[in-house]
Amino acid sequence: MDATIELALWRLKRTVRSMGWPAVGAIALAAFAAGLFVSSVMPLQAEIAALKERVRQLEAPAAGERATPAQAQDPSAQLAAFYGRLPPARQAPEVVRRLHALARQVGLALERGEYRPLPDPSARLVRYQILFPVRGTYPQIKDFLARALRAMPALALEGVGFQRDDDSQALEAQLRFMVFLRADE
């Protein structure tokens, strides 16, 4: 070995002997804690920063839709904004087509459906009731409902009825939706 390395090792051994075991244990624990911090905590901090950035990106579009303080105080402005977000009544067939497409995506069999507009005394809304008898497994029905309600904010689930014929996995479900549409002007 090189003389400088031997000298450094001798000085290290002499320092360790002079400190005692409690001090050496404390230094070892400090080194372990530093290693744990570098290997565990720092990557999590980077992940937290990335998640905060993702939340900021997702909230940015929603921030543009928020009402001004004056609109937040004015109920008529809030009501007008609500009606403005609803699809127009002429899009009722498109809503039904989207429901059928979502049912096909999850593998549900739609046998027939009933669709009827219901009068609204205010004449600013058109309520469109949709009755769907579907046949499929419980996970398929649950997935369909989740996708439909997420994809169409103007859609409301009024009721669900389940019936199982025999010991098979297939269920027959009666799904009753209400779609709120803006009256055409």
C-alpha cells in the first residue's frame, strides 16, 4: 500500500479508538439516516413535485371556467351559466346514440329502449326520460353506468332494478335515466 493511504488509515483507527463506541455508533447511524434519506425520501419528493404539477395542469382549464366574484354572487348569472352548460334539446338523439355506443363498448346487450320527453313548467329545460333494459354481468353494468355518467354531465340516473334469472352470471337490469337538455330557442 501507498504510505499516504497507510497514514490515513492509521489516523482513522486512532480517531475511532479515541472517540469510543457510542460516538462511532452515532456516526454510523447518521450515515445510515443520510443514505435512507437519499434513497427513499428524495425520490418521493420528486414524485410529489411531479404530482403537484399534474394537479396544477388539471386545474388550469377548470380555473378558466370559474365565475367571476360578481357572477358568484348573482343567482341569475349562476342559473344562466347552468343552462348554458346543458346540451340543446335537438341533441337528444345524439345522447341516445352515445349511450348505445357506451353499452356496446362494455359488452352490454340493449334489447330495446323507451325514450320520451317530459314537459317542464319552466319551459327552459327539456327533460328526456330514457328506459333501458340491459343484459350483462354486474361489472359490465357498473362500468357502463360509470362511463355514461362521467361522459354526459347532463345525464342523471333515476333508478336501477336488477333481476337474475337462474344461477348464471348474467343479470337483467332496468336502467332509468333522465337527460336534462336546454330548450331550443
